[in-house]
Amino acid sequence: MTRIEEILKGIRPEFDFANSQDFLADGMLDSFDMVTLVSELDQHFCISIAGIDIVPENFRSIPSIQNLLGKYGVQ
């Protein structure tokens, strides 16, 4: 399990994020969960995700979150 999956499971343990292509469409994350996710990612990876990047497209799946983190230099 990747660190992103661990963070997601910490927020919503009842869902299998690894098998979803769109967390939002599948009802796995809502706007409050996204705020929590951003905070957890910021803390864990020592980054500060800009408000302009806090859009649904960046949080739909594990690959989209990985792409966002890559923008901030997280490998």
C-alpha cells in the first residue's frame, strides 16, 4: 500500500481506493474529505498545496494525486 493509500484509508477506511478511477464520482470523497486530504498531504510530504491546485481533477484517483504531488517535487 502506498503512503497516499494509507492517508486515504485514514480518512475513509470503509473504501477500497486502489480499485477506483474516480473517488468523487464513486462517492468515496466529499469536499470536507478533500480538505482533510490536502492537510494530510501537506503535513506528510512537508509541502503546501496552493489553492489553485485544490480542484477535483487533482483528487479523483491515486495517479492524479501522484501527479499533483510531483508538481511539488514529491517522488
